Amino acid sequence: DIGRGVAVALLAAWLLVTPWSTILGCLAVVAGNLFPVFHQFKGGKGFATSLGIYFGVDPLAALSVVGAWLVIVFITRMASVGTLTGAALFVVLVLCLGRGAPTVFLAAALLAIIAFTHRRNIRRILRGYEHKLGDKRRN
């Protein structure tokens, strides 16, 4: 999934005419990950593909996201918290780094998609029932 995101982000930037068409290409690959035709439209939650897009769009910001994800998961033992934090961090980073409106829009759109696909995880986090890595029992 990460490789697919990188490939689409780089190829779209190289082949397509405008930054906005590149953004549409990136969002299309995430949609394909969420709703794969060959798997009865049941796919992933979009973070791995988004992470690949992050690397294609801004490798330094993407490395920061990976670092933050590792730290957050190590501290909380919850992958979903790391994922949501990483997606939000990418938005902040592209804003702080002064990337253009298309990149900020893409980052915000990916955050919205990831938050939506993790809505059950968010509810479990708020209720204190989210599964922690390494726990033998499921909550």
C-alpha cells in the first residue's frame, strides 16, 4: 500500500498537468484502497496508502510522520492513536513548511478520510476500550 501511494504521487506529479489533477490522482488511489473492486469493496483504512502519498509529496514531512507514529505507538501501544496523530501532523507540517494550497488540501482531505475510517477506533479510545498492542485479551 505504501509503494502504491508513492508510485501514484510521483507518477501523477510527473504525468499530469496541474497540481490539482495530481491531488485527484492521489485521492483516487486512496479510494481504490478503501473500496477495492476485487475484494467486494472491503479494503483498508487508508493510512498506509496515505503514508506512501506523503513520501511522494514531501519525503521529509513523511519521515517526521513515521517518527511520530513510532513514538506515539510506543507510548500508547495503540496503532490507531499513532495513525490519527500522524495524519494530523502531516497537515501541520505542510502548513508550516509553506507548501501550496493543493498540498494542504490533499493533507486535510487525507486526514478527514483517515479520521472517518477510524471512527470506531476513536469511539473505543474515548470509552477506554481500544485494543492495545501486546494485550492478550480483546476489549
